[in-house]
Amino acid sequence: MIAVFLSPLYLLLNGYLLWRSLKWLGVCFPLFRVRAVMVMLTILYTMVALSMVTAFFLPGGAVKRVLKQVSNYWLGVMLYLSIAVLTADLIRILTMMFADQNWRMAEHLLLHRAAGVLCTLFVALVSLYGLYAARKIEVSHHEVTIDKDGGELSGLRIVLAADLHIGYNIGCSDIERLVNRINEQNPDLTVIAGDLFDNEYEALDDPEQLAKLLHGIESRYGTYAVYGNHDIEEPILAGFTFGYGEKKVSHPLMDALVKKAGIRLLRDEGVLIEDSFWLYGRPDAKRPGRGIEKRKTPEEFVEGMDLSRPLIVLDHQPGELEELEAAGVDLDLCGHTHDGQLFPLSLITGWKWKNASGYLKVGRMHNIVTSGSGIFGPYMRVGTRAEISVIDVKFEKK
């Protein structure tokens, strides 16, 4: 329901941005003072601004896919257009307030034109960079030592991926690029820390091909995953979800695709791999999913485990760090945060999470959060990066 209350603000903001844009264009180019041209631009702007709402009510198909993609690009552009226009207007108002009267009259048009050019360049450059950064999957590296006996294993290379968000934004070409990047790292173990999907199964461009591509992950001890808060079937509008009161669970076809891809989905369960280390997969904290009413606490899920072996936990959201450490977890692997995805939203993420991205040691436990390979909402990354994380683990019993 938050989307309903925010919709007037969205409309007002877009109305203001349209007004300022038309005014700037009219000052710079006489053509844009022609009424017919202004009407055409207004119609075009309105169609783009309302594309997300239009797509929300359309049935699945090519038209809906195009409108969804347009709206996702627009959300990012609108963020930086808003920042640019509001900042420029503030500077212009302050300048006009404190400048000499004669200077104000002489330089008003020049100031207006210059502000428009700078805003346009800023928005264009940041948006293009954001598109590039969202598609370029980088690799972060971490080395950790676990003071436990790894049996026959002295070490382990783990590739941590998360937040694929396969859907209208992310399709087969993106997943092929991700799988190739994973395989380049020669992993012993590949883990996916949730949000494989982006809420709507119908958004997948080619489920059969996606399963085939994901099955191509080459990992010595296999590929494991947990579900995140977006691995559920529910309608979504501009990042806000609508559940209509029913319990939110994954679509059966999502589960089938994961199985067909050769990925083992861990639902509040652990496996002892090579009789050397434990891997425990936790359901999402807020939406534990099909067949799970409430996920186990750290104390509950370690009960009965031989904790003389290393214990690695896969959890979508990086919470309960102290509780996990107290229960005997050695390495906690997470995603979810996207590291904020877009500046300045990344400032909020850094404030909310104890570890928004990267490495943190909590007591004797290592916590690693990846910013994820995919994106949610705007198809951009600014000030953050799409990534997979390579963790080289050394087992060293003292």
C-alpha cells in the first residue's frame, strides 16, 4: 500500500521535471516553444513516466516486457535527473537572490542555459556509466583461515554469487556472462545466497535456456543455493510488492527450474560435504518460503552437528551475526544489500547493515557479503559494482 501513498509524490515530481525540461528547451531552442512540439514532448514524457504502471496491469507478453524494461531504465534516469534539476534550481535561486540587480537581468538567460546543459551532461554521463557498471561483473577476493580440522581438505575455494534477480532486467545473456565469470575462478564450491528470481516467473525470457546455462556452472563439490525475499511469486510495482493477504512462497516452476539447473536448494538444512565441512542453508528471515513456517535459530540448527568440522552458513540477509558466531558458525556468506546499488541510496544501506558489503570479522566468525551480480529496479549501478566473491578458505587446526 506504500506505493499508493507515494504515487501523488511521483506524479508531482515528474510534473515538475517535465515543466523544468520544457522551459529549458524553450529558452535554448525556438522550435521547442512551438505548441505542437511541446504537446508531443509532454505525451512522450508521460508515456515513459507511466510505463511502469501500464506494464503492471498488462498481461504477460512482449509489450509488457518492453514497458517493464523502459520503466526500469527510467527509474534510474529519473533519480539523477531529480538530483540535477533540484540542485541546479537551488543554485540558480541563491544566485538570483544575492547577485547584483543589473547582473541578474543580463545573465539570467545565460545562467538558465548553462544550468540546463550541465544537468543534461550530468544525467547522460551518470546514466550511461550506470548501465555499463550494471553489466560488468567484477570479482572480489577474500582469504580466511578457519581454525578447525577440514578432514582431507586443507583448503577450499568458494565462489559466492547472489541477487541474480532473473526477470525483466536480467535474462539469458546476463546469466551466460555470470556463469562464464564463475567458471573462470575454478571453484571447489559455488553458492548462491538468494534472490535468484525477481518475483515474477512470467518475466523469465527463456526458462529452458536459463536452466541449461545455470547447469553449466563447473564446481567440484556442486552448486548450492538458498532463497531470498524476492524468490516468491507476487506482483511488483516500482519495487513495491502486493500480496493480497496470502502466504508468499516461490512459484512451483521456480523450484523446478532450480532443480533442473542442477542446483541444490537448501531449506533450513545442512549437508556434510566430503566428510570435511558443513554447509548450512537458511531460509530468508522475512519470507522463509514453502513448507517452512519459521526458520530455525542458530542455536537450533547447530544442534546435533559435529562442530569440530568447519561450519559454513549461507544466508540471504546479513543479520544475526552475533547469534551465529555464538552458535559456532565459522563463515557466514550473504547477499541482499546490493551495497545500495545506486548512490546516494548506498549511504542508507551502509547505515542499516553492520556489514553492507565485503568482509567483517565478528568474534571468531568471518562474515562476507557480496553486492551481487544482478540489479533490482533501475537497471543501473552507480557507486557500487556487480560482482561475485571468491573466498579462499584455509583449514588450520591449531
